[in-house]
Amino acid sequence: MGWEHFLVDIQEDIALITINRPKVLNSVDFPTIKELGRIFDFLEEDKKIRAVIMTGAGEKAFIAGGDIAAMNALKMDEAREFVTTGHRVISNIERSSKITIAAINGFALGGGTEIALGFDIRIASEKAKLGLPEVGVGLIAGWGGTQRLSRLVGKGRAKELIFTGEMIDANEAYRIGLVNKVVLAVELIDTCKKMAKKILGNSPIAVLQSKKAINEGLTMSLDQGLKYEAETWLVNFATEDRNEGLRAFLEKRKPVFKGR
């Protein structure tokens, strides 16, 4: 299937999405965010695909942010649809049954950071720059930035980054927990693929139940989250993968998981 703003390369059980708007530093306008949503809907239907990696075309940007010229032209009803569409697409990425990894190869500002926050794991090249600079142009982070960043790095750090609009480098992003790892630019995609393959070597059901427990549990109180974790543990305990995993451990062999 062809896409207007993205390249999608599927190799076995891993899909690599590349936003392909390098002339505008891969900035996102309304058609682009809607197409990203359709791509994830398409990939969600393919049960053979178990991991999705996303990066940006060119050497300068992952996603440099929202397309300012396009946003400036929005009328109020269009602005409402724009912000709600962004919320829906990023929430669907966050809830995806795939393991998602953002390969941040350059600037990830505004909507770029917000899209990356919807991914399970963020790996940055040493050239990456991240931030939510919306207040500097009279906007606020409106695609989940105020909520997901606060949950990831803490309220105080999130307020500092959002209120100042400061752009930080990859090492600082790693220090505060915004990205999981920083690697050389030439190693970025291979590092993401290696991590994906390592994750996919584990029980598919156990990994996805873990993802579900983390994502849903963070919306609950600790007591509620612990109860929910126990429920997901029991669901997982009833699977063939659990039988195979424990039996393989006792038999000192590598498990053969079937995802059921």
C-alpha cells in the first residue's frame, strides 16, 4: 500500500515507518497526522507484525513539530478537529497491540515529542533535540504533552520544560528519563531493531499483558493498579505460553512461544 507522507517497510515481524517530509523537517499538518493514524490502523490488522519502529527522513529531524503555517490557517472548528485527531492517533499508538519504538534521529519538538511520548520506548541519536516550545508561539502542548511528559519525568521537570519552552539535547533527555537510550546516529535503527527482536523473543502474551498492566495501572491508584496487575497475571497464567516458558526453564532449554 502506498502512502503520501510516509514510507512503510515491513520486514518479517517488524514494520519501519519513516515520516517523509524532509523539506519541512518532517513537520506534521492535518493530512499527515490523519495518515499516521491510518497507517497504525493498517498495521494493527496485520497479526504477523509485532513491533513498529518510527523515524524521520533525512538527517535533521524526527518530527520538528506541527506545521506552523498550516496551524495558523486553521479556523476554530478546524482547530478543534486537529487537536482531537492528534489525541486520538497518539492514544491509539499508545494502546497498540504492537511494541512501538520511536527512533529519534534529530529534532523532536512540539508535536514530535508528543508523538514520541505515545511510543513504548524512545531511543535517540546523539544528534537528537527534544522539547515542547509551544508557549513561545502562543500555543500550549495539546497532543498529550502536558499529561504524558508529567507522568514520565515528573510534574516539576515537565513544568520547567513546558513553561520555558527549552529545547534539550539527547543526553539531558536521557538523564531525566525522557528517552531510554542514546546511541550514535549510524547505529540508531539497528539498535531499535535489536531491541525489538529481543522483546519479540519473549512470550508475546506476557509482553502485551505487561504493557496493558503498565498503561492502565498508571491511570489508577496504587491499590487499584495492584489489583489490576493481579488480574492480568492470572489471565497470563492460564496461557500455553506460561506452560511452555516454565517447562522450558525447568528443562534447561529455550522456550518456543506460540502467543496463546
